Amino acid sequence: MDPNLPEENDSLKSGVLTLCGTQGCCPTVDFNNPSEIVLRDDHGGMVRLTSAEWGELTQFVMKSSQN
């Protein structure tokens, strides 16, 4: 993610990051509440992660990307 890109700066300022993929889906990651992260899909689905769960997920992703 490049913080110098305008659309990413706008997303981060609002506290909601939009992840539009190549198939037209645009899930969001909402960082507005410091105690939880909320992931939403285009179909009304939602997952709430505590900060600790989010930390575990990001550690897993970082380790996986190194392999």
C-alpha cells in the first residue's frame, strides 16, 4: 500500500479501507473503533475481530508472505 496515492489517503483518513479486487468486489476494513476491526463484504456479511485477533491475523499473513 502506497500512502502517497490519493485514494488510499482518503480511505485511511476516513478509517475505512476499501479493497476493490479484479472481480468487482469491494470489501471494506473498518478501523474506526480501537477495540475492534470490522470486515464487510458486498453482500452484507460482516466479521468483527478484536485488536488481539487482528494482530494474530496480520502476524500470520506476514509469516505466510515470507515463504
